[in-house]
Amino acid sequence: MAGKRVYVAGTCDTKAQELNYVADLIRAEGVDAVVADLSTRDPSGLAREIAAHHPGGQTAVFTGDRGSAIAAMALAFENFVVSRSDFAGIIGLGGSGNTALVTQAMRALPVGVPKLMVSTVASGNVAPYVGPSDIAMLYSVTDVAGLNRISRVILANAARAIAGMAKGKAVAVSHDLPAIGLTMFGVTTPCVTRVTELLAGRYDCLVFHATGTGGQSMEKLADSGLLAGVIDVTTTEVADYLCGGTLPCIEDRFGAIARRRLPYVGSCGALDMVNFGALDTVPPQYRGRNLYVHNPFVTLMRTTPDENARIGAWIGEKLNRMTGPVRFLLPEGGVSVIDGPGKPFHDPAADAALFSALEATVVQTQDRRLIRVAHAINDPEFADALVANFTDAMT
């Protein structure tokens, strides 16, 4: 902890009392704390120091226009935090504006640095704020607008939580094994489970839930140089991205693998489905489709041959940008646990369209190969083929 401190981030022009209250409680726990003022009106000296980290300097931040000033301060604070080496942790306080401002910087910090955001929006959809990072969100209950019998308790809990994280002993983590990323969905779990069992003792297997942010998290680690390779069993996020589902990837899906030239083995896991919420939330244009109620909060829609052709072409173009070793396996027996003879999403024509589009798009070379496997994705033989191809790609 020597030389390390917790940064208490927010706008002092509106929340100085709350920020200083939290900072004092952190110091009472024996942890150094400093208030990081992000004000764009009547800024303090530290706010000006932070603003100077904007590529356009302080004048780009203090524009007099609230919207542009906050956006510019967010970028300046992001640059500020990555330039520091004294972070023991960071805690932010505020409503939607402050939450967007502070969490942008939090997302730029490495995974493992303690991050806690006390926010009025923490009980809603926090995906835009958390993204692929390990930000803890705490609902403020009342607005962050003064100290009262509720806010004092919530902010005190938050202060002690970040102090505890900051002064806690580092977890002993072995780096003896190279780390690899794997993607999994409930409908591809048997496959990924067998793959991790087969690779135990050789690799530290990091499994990511293919929920949109799961893929982003894996690729953030890849971009950070923390992965030695990827077994991308479950590329289902692409189906949601192209068909308007609730768990989409982003346009840069597969980009980190291409940039880092990582050994890559992928497959078509769960490309038979697009995710929506409860049944009554399915968009009107899809109400007559093959829908499967996975649970009361998740409804799956079977992809059509035309949609699968688009998905295959999109993935194929991404694979063509990879210059590292690439093996992409096509499970001819079905791409999920519900895609097979007698199962709700069994549709050989749709799968055939997917495979044909990939084969028509991917420029195959010695290092970039499409491989048909005469098994379903959750058959043990398919997992064995993934492991064999990954071993080959890593050599």
C-alpha cells in the first residue's frame, strides 16, 4: 500500500460534501484517499490537472457547453488514470452523468484494480457502464444529493468496501500455465466442459459466457496480451448482432485475435439461435417464427437459412483478417444441444446454409482452415477434435 491511494471520483461543484465524506471514511480505515475532482464548472486545481490530459488540453474540456465538456472530461480522466501508477482503487459517486464519466475511466484500468461505482442507475441496465470490466455497482437508493440518514449509511458501506478491497492481501495466482480463452453458452456447456477437462494441467482455461459482454471481456484480455490462444466454441453473439437479439457482440468481434495474431480455434456454437427476453418481448416481426422458451426471462428464436448465410459470411470475413493459426470447425450433427434430430431447433437446411457461406467466404490456406466434423457440437468426439486442432495451432 506504500504510495498507493484510492481515488474518490466525482464532480466537486455538485457533490463535494459526499465525495469528501467518503474520502474521510476511507482514510479512517487506514487507506490514503484523494478526491479526483471532475468538475467542468468552477474547476479546482486537480480538475484542471486532469483536464490537461485531454489531447486538446484544458480548453477542449472547459468549453462552457455541459454536454461537450462532460464528454471531454471523461476522455481526459481516462487518460489520467492510465498514466498513474498509484492506484489502490477507485470509487465514483453520482447519477447517470457522473456514472458515465467515471466508469469510462474505470474500464480503462486493468482487471483486478478495485472499482466501485455508487450510482442512482445501478438497479437498471448497467451494461453500458460496466462493459467488459470488473466494475462493482452499488445502488445509492436516494439520489447522491446531500447527506441524510440513508445516504450516509450507503456511502459509508461503499467507503469501507473500497478500503477493504484496497488494503486486502493480493490473491496468490499461479502463472505457471498459459491462459487461454473459451466461450460457452448453456447449450454448448458439455462441449466446453470436456475441452477444459482435456486441457487441464496444460492451460489455465478462462471460460467466458457468450452474452455479448462475455465476448468483449475475452477479447479485452486478448488485446492486453493476457491470453496465449482462444478456443471460441460459442460464436452465438454474432447471431444476436446481425438479427437484433439482446446479447449481441460488437463490430470488432474477433478483432483482438486478428491484432494479436493469436492461435485461434473456433466453431459455430449456438448460431442456431437469437436471444430475446420474455416471450412477450419478442419483436412483432418475429412472433411467427420458431420460438423456444428457455426460461421465463429468455426466449430463443431459430435462425433461418438466409440469416445463417449472412452470419457465415460475416464470420468468414473476420476469419480472413486473421494471420495467426486459424482452425474453424463445422459440427455437421448440430450446433447446439437443441439442434439435432427430434430437437426444437433441428434445421439441416439452416445449418447447411451457414456452413456453405463460411466455405464460400473464407480464404483457406495452410494456416487458415475450415474443418467439417461429422458430429454434433456437444458430442465428445467434437470436443476431442477441438483440442487436437488447438494443440496443432499452438505448435
